[in-house]
Amino acid sequence: MTPDEKRKADVARLRSIMGDGLDQSFWSKAWQAKATPWDKGSPQPSLINFLTKTDAGKALVAAEGSKGSALVPGAGTGYDVEVFASLGWSKAVGVDIAPEAVESGKRWLAEREHKPYHEEMHFKVADFFEDPKGELTGFDLAYDYTFFCAIPPSLRPKWGEAYARSVKSGGHLICLVFPIEGDRPNGPPYSVSPELITQFLEPHFELQWQGVPPDQPEERKNIEQVMLWKRKQARG
């Protein structure tokens, strides 16, 4: 089976156990069934290229690296959490509603050659949409990838509100917008677009940068963009 055939088979299995997508236990079932087509085994090249090869990304690292905190909702195994820790963020937190995903992240980290910045990485089981104790607030940076495109469309307003709650005034949100292609009404992943992202973020954030980082993987051309948002001054 080719990698593309495996991905399609995994997506089909994922949809077969999804139901209406509103039952949060679905994500645990997906991990238990090993139906995790989003898990590529490594961080996203476009995130790394944005942070290290664009003026906007390098400025963000310079301003927030070494002192800032980063949040990755729907982190899965947490490869991208390591990106932020390795670039100097003093705390990088990966959150997932599925305990199996968090355990996967902890195992993956334990198996890696230890680096000093691994001490700044944390994995937590939590519902990003419901934060009654305020544990997911006050972050300097948040990162969205394969999260917006995975949730049922009815949850999109809560998605924008949750990021507004989690990112402090003047903080930033990086959205890796994918997949920008076709019409996927049954998800996940659902088709997304910069316009959709803007619809739910613009009340709370200002767009700072949008585009395609250098050296984008060939298979992502025309179906992936990066957007950098800055949190507006919170009211009240």
C-alpha cells in the first residue's frame, strides 16, 4: 500500500467511526483504532519555514522566543510543540481531548534524545472549548493546524472565541490553513480557506501576515497557507 493509499484508507476508517462529530469520545476512538491520518511523524515544514525563513516569523521568534509561552490545541503527538520549545519559547504546551494522544506525545518525547528544551514541553488532556479553571489562558502564542479543519462547522464560532480567550492581548496566533482544496462536506478534514479563518478570527484578532513560506513542500502547493494574527486588546 502506498502512503497515499494508506492515508485514504485511514480517512475512510476515521469517517466510519465519526458519527456526527460532536461526540468528543470520537477522537479517543480514532486513536484506539489507529485511524490518525493527520499524524505524519514529524513537524510541519511550513511552520518551521515560516518561523525561520520569513521576516514576520523571525521577528516573532526574536520577540517571544526565550520568554514567551506557546499553546498547541489538538496537538496529537505534539511534533509541533517541540518546534516552539526548540526555538526558545519558555513554555510549550500541547493540549488534546484524547488521553491516547497525550500519551502518544509523552511516549514520543521519552524516546527522543534528550535536549534541554524538552524540559519546557508539556502535554495536557483538556477540552480546548471548555476551560472552567482558566488553565488555557494568557498565552503569548497559539498555533492552529489540523484543528479548525477537523471540527464540525457548528463549532467554528466557539473555535474563534476559544483562541480569543487563550491568547493574551497583543499575543499571536499562527494558523496553518490546510486543506484549501475541493469540497469536503463530510469531513474530517473539512475544506478550509483563509476567508473562513478570517470570518471567525477577525472580531478578536488583526491579520499581520498571510502567504506561503519559502520551500513549501511540493505536495502542499496551492492547498496550504500560513496566516499570522495579533490579538486585539481584550475588552472588559
